[in-house]
Amino acid sequence: MRFEVSKVLDAIEARLTTDPALARAVVDLSEIVRYADLDGGRPASMLRLGLVIDALGRHVAEENVPVYAVVPRGLLSDADLTSNERMVVRRWADDGVVEVVPQVDDRVFEVAELLGLPVLTRGRGEQFRDSRGWVDEPGRLLAAVPGAGGPVLVARVGRGEVPAVAEPSPMGRKLLSRVWGCPESNCSAYGSGGDPDSPFADMRKTTSPVAQAPPALRSGVPTCPRHGTRLRDAGPRPAVEVLSVRIDGIVRKRFVVSTENPVVVGRAPEGGGVMLGQWLTDDARKWISRGHVRLALRSGELSAQDVSTNGTGIRPNGSFDDDQRITLNRDETRALGPTDVVELYANVYVGRAKLWNSGGVSQPHSVMSDAPTMAIRKFER
């Protein structure tokens, strides 16, 4: 049972991000873990975060949808969680995949406003309506409630659509154009890393400046949300493009290409990159190389370079007219226009995330697929 719970928490971790380019919604983790009506279990459970993430995936009809979780420091020692859950939250905090703050207060809404994201909440928001009019906009407040096939998201205001691409506010764009440095050297978000004495120090994932979370604003001053210290401006942030992989009409994954980090997409790229193998048909696996196409961003121009055996197609303006299709052979490079689509194989495409408004899947893969049964969860109490 404990092994099953750990597997689910690992799957949930893969859906957590503080990267402004990838997050699709914001949550207060201390609120989500207490939605006991979602599973009928104990007072607080980390598994409920997985249920809410699944609900978001179904709501936007997309696979692998990540959320931005804000965590009050007190949750790291909350006795309602198991010792294993508390350890996992501390590891997430140390790795920077969640944002830890002394008190949540309105940080959830500040992040949502800066990044243009919805907030998944039941009880928060009313106190911010006077100062943040955007909470009354359709789809900005969504609540996870029990449903016939699992939790569903319902709009607390108006309709409940989640925008396909987040649009940061003007202040958000300004803050996200810079790299910030925290005077606390062990800061996992704006420093050199987490606590050096942590048992997870050897496994720590370094947060790239490209993926830095938005600073908190205190009296208009960019501030570290965790330490409350004034941040220093460390220079311009590298430009990014958010791309999507769309296979057989389904958006399978979003990823970021920056001026500092080109990305290789293929069946199973060596040394990282975007791996497509798990979503491909047998014929597509035979055609698509382990590393198939290299995407890079230079001086604001996104380019595709073929690094495969069989070549890469470019669909100008997303056209499916084969007479317009351009083939790149080994090591050939082409700049991509705003609506150009890269074709690795029939129905295997990569393009800018804003090109596809619908994820195209009715039942996304669940992060809870390895979860214990309801009976086991109740027994755990």
C-alpha cells in the first residue's frame, strides 16, 4: 500500500511546476488536501491533489496538465498528513516544484493575476473581489466538486472555460522579463538551490532562471515569497517559446524552448529532450528517430533542425496540402513562422501551444492510476 501511494505521489510530482510558461492553474495545497468529500478518506490527504489535477485535465481535455501549487510552511509539519506525505512535501519544496510561503494569504491570487491563470478553489476569492476585479471574469475561479466519474471543476463565476494559453498581466510581463536573485543562498526559487543539509540535496533539481516563478510584490517591490527578502535584478530573462506535441489529434505535452536551451524531440532522445515513444504507433516508432528534430530559439526566431534518419516535414501555416509540405533532410535548418507546424510522421506534430485551442482528449491519463482502492485508503486511517 505504501509503495502504491509513493508511486502516485511521484506521478503527481510530474504535474507540479512553478514555471510561468507551463502552469495551467494555481492551487493552495493546504486547501486541496482537505477536500475529504472527494474520496471519503482521512481529514487530510495528498492524494486529493491528484484527483484535482485529473479534474483539470478532463476540464481542458488535455494530457499532462501541470499546476502551480502554493504551500503554507505549516503544511510541512501538519500532523493530519502522514510522515511520508510530509517528507514528500518537504522534498517538493526543496526541489522548487511547489512554492512555499509563510502564509498563503493572497499569494495564490497574486500568482494567478500575474500569470493570467485560473484559481482552483472552493472558499477563497470573495475577500479579493474589491481589489482584484478579474476574479469575476468567467473561468477565473473554478471549484473541484464530487462528480459521477470523479471530481469535476465547476465555475464559481460565469462560465468555466480555461484559456488554452495563459496571458500574463502587464505587471506579470514586466516581472517575467527579468531574472531575480535572492540574498538567501539556499533559496530554491531565486538562489543557488535548496537547503544544503537536506537529505534530498544530492537529488535536487536546479531551477533554471528561465523557469523562475514570478516574484511577490510588497509595496511594489519584487520580493522573495518564501523569505520575504527584497530580490535583486540579475538581468534580462532569456526569451522562451511554449510548444505542444500533438499526436493523433491529442495534445500530449507542452514544453519550453529558450534561447539558452534548445530541445530535441524524438522517440527517445539521449540526454533528455521530449520523448514521444509512449504515444506512438508501431509504424511511427519505426519512422521517428530517437532524436528526430532539434528546436532552437535565437534572436526571437524559432527554428527546426532535422537530426533524424528519415527527414522532418514542415507544414507552412499549418497547411495539410502535401504540395506545400517542405522536407528537411539531415542537418538542414528552417526558421518557423508563427503558424508553421513541424511534422515528424503522419499525425505527429509539434507547434506553438497557442495553435491548438483544444487538447482533443476526452479522458486524459490519470495520475491516480496507481492509487490504492477506496477501501485501502480508508483502512490507512
